[in-house]
Amino acid sequence: MTHLLQLPYTSPPLSLNSRDHWRTTARKKSRLRGEVLVLARAAKIPALDRCAVRLIWQPRDRRRRDGDNPFPTIKSAVDGLVDAGVLVDDDSTRVRHDGVHFLPPDPGQKTGRLWLEVVPLSG
């Protein structure tokens, strides 16, 4: 069963292109980890041996975006899944990173939206 967590952001909070001060970045990482922990527990995601994780982003406009830039957001979100007890560890034998999937903008939506998709894997 796929679990979809709607994140409280309009765009990925962490980016490879960010030039934030390290303390600002650390606060963003900590906040994101905590939010994913709370969302995972609220969604009652069971403990998983392995899973695939993907960030789904529906931007507010049709500008071109680099799909690699939000990777730090995925990393901190996966750390939140570990904190929530969904995963024992986030090493490569347990987590498959499926990157970022972009949805076309919704004309009825004034801001972007962001989800974390967690798909259990067998074996």
C-alpha cells in the first residue's frame, strides 16, 4: 500500500543550489524531519523493511526546474521516516530514492504543493 504524505510546503524547503547559512539549513532540516515524523505517525505507516521514496511536486507555474535540486529535501524527509520508526535505517539496502516527480500546475491552486510518496518494497 502506497502512503502519501502531504508536506506543509509550497516548494521543496531544501535545495542543492541553496546558499543559506549552515545554521539556517540545519533549522530547515530539523523542522522537515519533525514534520515528516508527525505525518508518518498520523498516517499510521507501519514499520517497513524496504521502501521507495519519491517527492511529488506540483509547482504553481510552468517554469523549468532541475529535478536534482530538491534531493536534500528527500534526504531529510527519509531521516524523518527513520525517526518515526517506519525504517530502521536509511541505507541503500532499505531505501530506494525515486527522485522528484513533477505534476502540472493546477489552475485553481494559487500556490505549489508537495507530497512524499512512500511505497513498501518486498524482498
